[in-house]
Amino acid sequence: RTPGPGISLAELPLRPELVGAEPYGAPQLDVPVRLNTNENPYPPSARARAHMAREVERAAGSINRYPDREALALRADLAAYLGFGLDSSNIWVANGSNEVMTHILQAFGGPGRTVLSFTPTYSMYPEYARNTHTRYVTAPRREDHTLDAELVTAAVAEHRPDVLLITTPNNPTGTLTPVKVIEEVCERVDCLVVVDEAYQEFTEVPEDSSLALLARFGRLIVTRTMSKAFALAGGRVGYLAAAPAVVDACRIVRLPYHMSAQTQAIARVALAHRGEMLAQVQALREECQGMQEWMRRAGLEVVPSQSNFILFGRFADRHGVWQEILDAGVLVREVGPEGFLRLNAGTPDEMRAFREAIGPILARPG
Ligand code: PMP
């Protein structure tokens, strides 16, 4: 028995919109092969880890003090990594792009405001909206999951959002939206345009980014993360690039000292070792492309992906298939349109384990 008077959630004065809500998150199961959260399967090298340990130890020497509230050194490093003439005044950083997106909606969403995104898409967006009291509306993507300026501007005309949210490559479909489309949208709408480029480094031409448009559009925000290509999911570092005024807005709503000294230190080490941290991106991209071809040959329906994950189906009983793959020691994600599952690229051994796990299912008649 747990100590305390014993009270259930139903007896607590929970905000009405939270009643019945479940905490978000994919299952964190202890299985040999985990391919369900689009992580990078390669940990940092011993050299990078030793450097992280040294810098965390150095940070501990002044851990009695609050960290740099503005995270200026880290923001300068992120600006240098992105290029495009950006500097620290263009960059905002937080604990994962989840928190960055929350800051954006705290600053620019809120009661009476609307955020619009295009489904199927990342399942956390409605939660950021709920938590910031922002109305969340969606419009469907084209049948093939692509977006074009006509579809986006028509949805903007219909819903009149304050914030438009475009994910490219999109999660869970892996679909790229060309920079040309983002450019046309920025020319034709006057709301804030947030482009979530969490998986940009995995695309065929990573430099082909909406970052190139920032010099022309003051209401454009590009978000990125160190969780995927940078193999730093556990470090919790996401960031945005935008006009300095957007950064100033985020600075108003953030909690003071939101980035711990250790997080700032580790992120800076990862950036200093970026050659190595990003070294597996190409290999993961190839693994992902190879798996798409294998799946097609195996008769599966595959959404063409420009990312490190694949949406595949179509299964009459996707939960049953998910469970059967899990029973064989491989965890994939039950997400996206009915009948589909999502798998992220792992090591060659992990990809082999997946092929072996799904083999018997594909061999079954019907
Ligand atoms: N955006 C997209 C499209 C994502 O898929 C994810 C992670 N699954 C995130 C943002 C959040 O990443 P993080 O908070 O780890 O930076």
C-alpha cells in the first residue's frame, strides 16, 4: 500500500479538458530491438563520451549557480552548425523540440487562437495545443500524403489559423514538402509558419531547407532537434531558427534557467564532435531506402520516405501484427493511418531482426 490518504485522480479537481487523458508516449519496453521512436541506434563514441563527462564535471564545479539563462554559447554553436548566415540572436533552444513547440504556442497560440496542421502527422501536436489552450485544427494531406501550396492556402483560408504547422519530412509518413512549396505558402499567408524539420538531416539534400527562406520571411520559424540525426535523444535538445523577434517572444514565456548546465554542456560537446555524431546519417538513410525496397518486393504497401523511418502496411489487424513482431523481439510503432505500422532504421543487425520477425507474417496466405 502506498503511503498517504489514498485519493484517486477522479477525486482531484483536474482541469476538465484533462479528464480521461493518458500521458503521451510510445511503450518503453525492454526488448532487444527497439525501432519505435525514430531514435538513432548508434551511441556516441568513447572519445565523445569522455569529452561529455569532462564537460559535465566542469559544469558541476559551478552547479551551485544557475546556468546561463540565455544559453548563449550553445545558441551560437547551433547557429554556426546551421549556417545560412544565422547567429545566436536567430536561435532559440529548449529541452527537445517538444519544449520549443510549446514555447511557440505559449507565445503565439493561447485562448482564442488556432493552430493548423496536416494529417496524418506527429501525434504530439494536439497535446502542445491542449496544454497551451490553443485550438487545434487539421486538414488532410493529399491521398499520397504530399502537400502543395494550393492545399495549404485553401486550408488557411478555411480555418484562419494564427499558427500554421508543416512537418517535413512528415512524421509518420516520411513525406518531404519541397522548400518551393513552403516559399509559395509564405508568400501567400500572413500567419506564423512553423516548419518542423526534425528529420531534415536524413533527407536526400539536407541543405535544401526552409532555413534558406528566413532572410525573406519574418513570420517563418524552422524547428530542429538533436534527438534524431545527432543521436542525442537522451540529452533533450531542440531548437528553432527565426527572426530575433521570435526568439524574444520565446524568451518571455520560457521558465527561467530552463536549460540545465549539464544539458548545455553535453549539447556543445555533441556539436563540437558533429562530424562523428552525424557520421551514421548517410548509413541510416541507405538502410531506410534499402528497407523500403525490400518491403515493396515483399508485397507491402510502403509510403515513400525521405527520413529515417517508414510507414508500411496494410494489415487487416495491425495490432495483431505489431504484437507478433514484438513477440519476436522487435518493437515497432502502432501509429498513423489504420492498417499501417512505423519502423525506424536501425543497425544492419536490427534490420535483419525485423525482416526475420515479419517473415512468417508475410509468408502466411491471405
Ligand atoms: N517533431 C517531430 C516531427 C518528431 O517526430 C519529434 C520526435 N518524435 C519531435 C518533433 C520531438 O523531438 P524532441 O522533443 O526529441 O526534440
